[in-house]
Amino acid sequence: MVAAPASLDTLCINSIRMLAVDAVNKSNSGHPGLPMGCAPMGYALWDKVLRHNPKNPQWFNRDRFVLSAGHGCMLLYALLHLTGYDSVTIEDIKQFRQWGARTPGHPETFETPGVEVTAGPLGAGISNAVGLAIAEAHLAAKFNKPDSKIVDHFTYVIMGDGCNQEGVSSEACSLAGHLKLGKLIALYDDNQITIDGRTDVSFTEDVLKRYEAYGWHVQHVPNGNTDVSAIATALETAKGVTDKPSIIKVSTTIGYGSPNKSDTAGIHGAPLGEEEASLTRQQLEWSYEPFEVPEEAYNQYRKAITRGNQLETEWNQNLANYRNKYPQESAEFERMLRGELPNGWEKDLPTYTAADKGLATRKHSQICLGALGPNLPELIGGSADLTHSNYTDIKGETGSFQPATPEKRYLHFGVREHAMAAILNGIAYHNSGLIPYGGTFLVFADYMRGSMRLSALSELGVIYVLTHDSIGVGEDGPTHQPIETIPSLRAMPNMLVFRPGDGNETSGAYKIAIQNRKRPSSLCLSRQGMVNQPNSSIEKVALGGYVLEDCEGTPELIFIGTGSELDLCVQAAKQLSNEGRKVRVVSMPCVELFEEQSDAYKQEVLPTSVRKRIVVEAAETFGWHKYIGLDGTSVTMSRFGASAPGGTCMEKFGFTVENVLSKANDLLN
């Protein structure tokens, strides 16, 4: 590609800088420093290296760009606008951070086409990028042929000092180095400023040596303020390193161009103001009005449209040739890209009768994964070093995703829970039909919560397999016994939280989790065994809550149970029924789905006329009060657990038929 003249480069770079200055000033809110400092690397990447099509942001084989330092989002919005994305007009730039704008305060995939990941919390974006690179490597190994590469793109990241300080990035980048993800390239904005001032108050390590130890290829561009050629050369060098991910430290001046505020913490997260903006215009010799972009800059940037159309046309022809040569592989590949599940994917999900042996739901989960695996080739995932406790392996699968075997779909995340969740998000962000899942102990959802929240916010159908769901964990004690975790996950919008009560409900939870590509699912699974209920079913789980056992006429008392405690409700109800009491048992495997049913259905299951209700769940009571009401009670937890055998813990904390009966009799009498 012929390089643009230096003066045109400068014009294009300053277009980014001044759009950021003007947008932040107009909104009186935002972070102008990063886009002003990173403008040269943004321009070098998007104008000279990035393969994308502004007129089709979802073109599959585009390179992915992740702005991990999401607070500097005006850099991304400027680049989207300048290169011709319809999603970001100049009016959108003027509405930066305003209600309903497609230019929110941090990049959001669900608001702005062209944004690849929802980058807010620092470190999340680079960790998502590892997932994007894993998805690319897996699909390339699975579908590419010696004469046809239909999956062939890079993942680029701009990250800052904050991203490198957050622990999740260390977890994820360590794994990326082990996996030798050669198509992952990060630009590190080394401006040595954070909110508290210069980074040397807290951050003095040699970042490149750290990444070199991870197994990354490292480079340094000393002058990131003006040396576009050096940045572009470093990017091309990184592209040539196929056996390692790459990081390029680009030393920049935050707020470059501002005569009084550049290279200070003051320009990190505050508008320049009218006076300083005027001085910056003088400093950069920028004679244009606010939000005005010179025609020459538009012309240069929007060459991306012609290039992008050509790249997509060539890829479409490549895909057509692939379709002719490899019809079976093409059919699967294109089905996945359409987001369609294969016919009969759920046909082997197991069903159970009361005569079948009771198992822990973590074991039922393993059986489900084994049943789904052969019928659902897009299923990909693993565990955070707990495979043989979470039972997250797929029966019949051999080997795992390693540098030499990226076609394999089992991922060993190591003891890196937060990175696992962020990487699973990245796989989902790839929008290639892959269905990611990951396992750990339920109590360690607290390590993952930031990324789980982003799964829910960004409408990513990640499946979290969370085992050892209660004090039934036993001897590992209260550090490993989740008490408040399930209620806290239920408090998260757009998260489906399942606590199945037997094998059928576990199969039902998987069926719904697989079908929901816009909602993450948390499967809270037991270590302890539980009987299979005669009236449970896969289909009833879709209702969220349903009548498991009933009486004739209107019940006097309703039990509501989940997980292994569901059978306590059933046993207590049997005894009360034998005594002539009218009792109903409601299974509530997913509160969120129950809340989405019609008022008529909810009234049918939990009639308001029946005020005596007992919730039984080995977790904190929080969230159940709307079902318990003023006249009900619960057998739940109000303190942390204890180190003892699981059965002993359950007994000591009142999760026995006798205690449930005692509570019931207190209400009935």
C-alpha cells in the first residue's frame, strides 16, 4: 500500500484528536487524553493495517479491534466515523455520552455496530481479545483447507497502563502466551499517567519483560506521538510472528497537543475547556471549527470502504469455492455463522424416572455435556483447573486446545477463574456460532463477577458451570461453601440462574442455556447426590417454577424448593399429607424464568390466597421474600457454613425433613 504524505498523515491524526476534544468539551464529560495520545497508533492501524469493511461491520473475516482502555472511547468513535461506518455520524459524535446516543461513555456492542467488545472495566478488553483469538484459531484449524483459508484474521488491541495493572489481564495474557496465539497483537499505550498521577507512584515494573516471560513477542516504538511509520512497521513485524502473541509498547504523551494539560493526570478524565481547546488548536495548527473534519482527511480514511468491499467480495468468492469443494464442512460453517443450532442437537439429553439412581447434579451435568458434544460441534469450553471436580469434560473427546491442536474444543484455563470468564465472553463476542462454557466452584463466581456481569450486560450466551453449590460441599469449610452467591447472581439483570433439583431439571437447564444465545446462564450444581423426582421433566424447567407435587383442592401450605433441598420439601409434604394436610410442593429451578411467565400462570402455581409458604434452600434468604410473604417462613442460611462432612453441615444447619416439618407445623398450627 502506498503511504500517504506526511502532512496528510498529520491531518488525519489531528482529526481524531480534535473530534475527541470537541466531543468531550460539548458533553462536559469524558476522557480526551487517551485519544489525543493514541491517535497516531489508531490511524496507523485503521488506515494501513486493519482489514475491515465499514459498510458491513459484521463481515465475518474482518480483523477484530478491541479498545481495552474503553474510557478513551472517543478514539474508537472517531475512527468508526472517519472510516465511514454508518453507525457513528458526526451528529452521533456531537451527542457523545448523551441519552440514547450511539456514542456512550464506554464502548458497548449492543449500542454501536463496529464495536467488538463492551470494554469498560480495565483489563476486560485485552482478556476478551484472548477469547477472540482462541475462536479464530479454533475455527481456522477446524475449517481451513490447504487450498482454502476461509478463517484468517487478526485480533488487535489498544490497552493502557490500567489494563496492565488489573489482574485479569495478567491471567489472560499468561494463557495467551502458553497457547501461542500468533494472531493476537496488542498496542500498549505507554503514557505513564493514571488518575492518581504519574505511574511511578505505584507501577514501576518492566512490562515488556513480563510479557516476554509470558511467551509474547515484544517491541517498543519510542515515539508514538508522531512516528506513524514506526508504528505501522512494528505492526507488520508482529503479523509475521506466527508462534507468539505480540505486544508493542508505544510511548506516547497523554493529551498530546494540549500546551498546558498534556502529560498530566488532569487531561485523563476531564474536558479541556474552551480556552485550552483554543490553545490546542493553535498548537496543532488546526484551523477548523469544532466537529469540522477536512475533506482531505475524510477522503483518506474512507478509502477503507473501497478496500473493505473488495476484501469482502474476495472472501465471498473464496467461500463460494470452498462451498463447492467442501460442501459438508461449508454447510456446518455457514450454519454456525447464521447462529442456527443443528437439527436434533437436544435429542440425546437424558431423562430420568424416580427409579433411576440419584446423582449429584454436577454428575448429571457431565452426562449432559457428553450427550450434547457429538450433536453440537460448536460447544467449546473447559474448566479453571477443576475438570475432575466440575466434570466439565465431554465424554469421548480426547486431547485439548493446545498450540499444536487448536482444533480441539476443550480448554484448560488453569487456576484463572476471572480470565476464564472474560475469555468465554471473547469467544461469544466472535459471533461465529461457538457456544462457550466454563466450570469452577460456585463460590469462585466472586472471582468472575466482573466478567459475568459483562456477559449479562452484553447479551452473551456464555454458560457458567458452577458446582459445589452449598454447605453440602462439606469439609472444605466456609471458604468454599457459597451462602450468598446464588442470591447475588439472581440479582443480576439478564442472567439466568438455574439450581436444578434432579437429573431431568439438569437436562432442562442445559436445553434452555444452549437455546439462549442472548442471555448467560449460571448452572448451580451440587456435589451431594439427590433423588430423581417422579414428576419433574426437561420441559417444565422452561417455566422456571412449577407444581411438582399437589393435593386435592386449595392447599393449606406451599413448599418452594430448589436443588438437593427440593426432596426435603417432597418428604415433608408426604408426611403432612398422611396426616390429612393439604400441601403443595413447587420446584423453582429458575426464578428468572418463572418471573417471565404470565400472571395467570404464576397465580396458578403460587395463588395469593395461600399465604402459608416455606422456602427451603441452602443459601441466604435474600430474594425469596416476595414468595415467602408476611405469613411464610424459610429454611435458609443466615451465617457462613462450617468445616464438617456435608451431611453433618446440612443437619446442623437445619436442612432435614424434621426441621422442615417443624417449620410447617408452626405455620399450620
